[in-house]
Amino acid sequence: MSKSIVEKGFYGEFGGSYVPEDLQEVLDTLEEQFNRYKDDPEFVEEFQFYLKEYIGRENPLTLAKNVSEKIGGAKIYLKREDLNHTGAHKINNAIGQILLAKRMGAKRVIAETGAGQHGVATATACAMFGMECIIYMGKLDTERQALNVFRMELLGAKVIPVEKGQGRLKEAVDEALNDLVRNYKDTFYLLGSAVGPHPFPTIVKHFQSVISEESKRQILHKEGKLPAAVVACVGGGSNAIGAFAHYIDDPSVRLVGVEPTEAPTLTEGIPAVIHGFKCLTLLDEEGNPKPTYSIAAGLDYPGVGPEHSLLKTSGRAEYVTVSGKEALEAFQTLSKLEGIIPALESSHAIAHAMKLAAELEKDDVIIVNLSGRGDKDVEQVFKMLTSN
């Protein structure tokens, strides 16, 4: 099939839509419907209703008082996405997109998932609205996140393990896109991260920007000023772009993305096309996406959202790496000092925020997006801590 490059949906040189022509027609329809409904008063009202009454927003901006005092530097505030229904930020986008799917007449919904939180959120939304739900998940991730697989199945979803390649998130995205190409006439692809061909990164950012919309209002109320920095973990980039969105135009606020040392896409990646869009990508010597690994299943994607790629190359945001060992230590520290068990993904952000706080003044403020809770990771962490 010939390829079509759409000259829209670009963030600098990144983004776009590099897909077969028949799939491009589907994406054009999706963009048209998204633009039609995103500011429609009835749609907005329904989305706000479910944010409050179903997800439980607005969630708190919690001062990590004990951690902050131990470090002795800047105050660390936690944006509590872990308190959302289903336990992570993913439900914000899932509800937004399911409302869009409903208006588009979709009966069948597909999704990809790594850590399982997006799969759970999608299955939850499909259960609420009575839609068929198919979740693609790498075989290795189904084993690492067996509890989330059971949760998805309990919610009525069919989970399809993907055994190709590494059996991780990249392969799950591959299969979901293949499904969409085969079944685009009756299928809605509820993509969970700020990746993929246009308009997916735009849609995901729109629905996840509620995170920074709230945190900005909350920090101004609590501290009377903007934070010195906003810190979030980055895999594909959905929680981070949501946490950054309303601060991008505030140059005084440092935007800090934290990725695993074992999968340093933004730190070491080069521009390339993956999954129908252009972004910074980890490539092997043959020019193929490089195998990646992280103790956090949601952070081992070899690409990243196109807007993050622009924020990195333009210098507006800074991206750093944290090792699995450091994340595991932060996981335990937050649990023991604050009584909050974070997801392993979020633990990467916590680990760097603690380093950053030590470098700043006591009257400075840092917001960390606590993107998810650690229930899903407790068994995995137990095995890691007791196997040594």
C-alpha cells in the first residue's frame, strides 16, 4: 500500500501520520469527530460528569510532608492520580475516548496495554457503556501483570497475549494497529498513550490535560505561586504530557520527564518513524526499534510521544534517567514515610524528585505526578526484594 503523510498533527518535525491510505481515511474521520465534539457543550458536560461522579475527580494535591522534611530542600507535592477509579491516570483518557466512540456509533473497542492500567481503564469504560472490548498485551507483560489481566477479564474484556518479538508494549501496539487496519469499519481504537499517528497524541493530551489544569489551580491556592518544577515519568508519555500541558507556556516552571535508564528513549533516541508517527526512537544497528526493558512494564516503549520529542529537542523540557534500583528504593521510601504505595512507573518520578528537591531551596515547590498506585506491582516487588 502506498503511504500517506499528513501535513498536520506535527510538533516541529515530529508526529504526523505515516499510514496506509485506507487507515488514513479512518484517522481523518476520527479527527473530524474529535474536533466536532471536544468543545461541544453537551459532550463537555457529560465528560465532566464522569470525571467527578465516576473517576472521583478532582483528586488531591498532597504535600509529601515527611519526605520533604527528610530531604530538607524543596517541598514535594504529589498529584494523586493514584486515587482515581481504577488506580491511575489512564481512566481520564479512557472515559473521554469512550464518550467519543459512543457518538461515533462504535460497538467494538480495541486497546493496547503495557502495565495493564490502560487495559483496565478501557475495560472499565467498555463495561460501563456496554461495548465489546479487546485488549492486546505483550506475553511477558501478561505474566508480570497477571493481576491486571484478571481484572480486565473480570470486567468483561478479552485479553489477547502477543508472543511476537519481545512480547511487550511495542508488540501490543503492533497488533492493535493491525486489528484496526482489518476491522476499521466497526472498531474504535482507544489508544492509551500520547503516541501513534495523528490525531491520537492530540486526543490523549486533550483528555489528560485535566491533570495540570487541576494541579495549577491547586498549587496557586496552597502556595500562592507556581511550582519550580513539575516532574513525571515518561514511557509513551500520556501522564507526563497531561501533567505538563498547562505549564508549557510558563517558562519559569521546569518540566522534567523521567525515563528508565534501561530504556532512555528521549535521552539517547534519534528521529525515526514508529507506529505511524515520527518521534525520538531507540534504534538498533540495523535501524529497527531496539529491544528495551524496565522493571516498570509501562515504561519500556522504544518510542515516545511526538510532543515530548519536540519539548526535548527545543529545550523547553528536560529529560533524565532513573535506574530500576533507584525506582525500587523510591517505591519503598514513599511507602514507609507517607503511607502511599506508588506504581513502579511513578516511582521513577519520585526518585528524581527527591534528588531535585535536595538541590532547591526550602521555599521552592515541586509537583510530582503520582500517575498510579502500586497495588499492581506489590507481588513483583516482593519477588525482587526477596530473591536476593
